[in-house]
Amino acid sequence: MHIEKSSILPYSTEQMYSVVTDIEAYPTFLDWCTSAAVEHSESTLDDTHICVASLDIAFKRLSLAFTTRNVNRLNDSVEMQLVTGPFSHLEGRWNFAPLSDDASKVSLSMQFEFESILTRKLIGSVFEQLVGSQINAFEKRAKNLYDVD
């Protein structure tokens, strides 16, 4: 399966990058994320940060866990590659493009295939919905963090 979503948001690339890379906060604003942990983290000399992160997700009675290796390029992109999980293939990329000082275009592209036909039938469409709703969830998180009322 391949999903692509993008949205123009009233937040800077720095703000949206910060929300997306704050993995350990995911359970506080992604209803379907039951736990999130950064297992390993390292920075390089060129504004690149590499981390290995694990997520547990649940939706209704379905649950799954997976781990990705993420290459985070400061305020520009996040690339995700599967390490472990119920997938034969999973990769994704967030892109953050500045439009002004306080607006950006945020894009998410994900490709995934489940290892098992049974898992694909049970969880495939649910996982597709969850991935598809991510930009909206991250926008709501940014609104909670950055909008001053």
C-alpha cells in the first residue's frame, strides 16, 4: 500500500519538525498510539539525527508493534525504515517545506506491506486510515503547543 498526504499549515517548518520528531509524546496526542520509545539516538555533524524508535498501536481490538530507524534532517525531512514488525516492507518520509516564517507545507509518504495475508486482512485498512489521519493529528498537536489564545 502507498499513501501520500500533504497539507499547508500555519506553522513553521521548525515547529512541525519538532512535533513530528517528538516521538515519546505520540501517546499524548495520537489516540491509537499506546506507547512510543526512542531506543537509540545519535547526532551527526551535518544537522542529521538518527534514532531507532518503537511504537505500539491499537485500534479497537487490533494491536501491533513495530520499530523503525529514522534519519531526521533538521527542519527538512524525516525518513523511516522498518527494523522489526509485522511488515514485509515499511518505509516513509515526512517533508517540511517553508512557505513563510509562519507557514509550511507538510507532506507524508508511506509505503507498507504486511508479512501475513491474515494480518493484512485484519489490520490493513485500519492501518491505512491511521496513516492517512496523521497530518491532521500532528496539526492539532501543533495548535495545542503553539497557538496562544
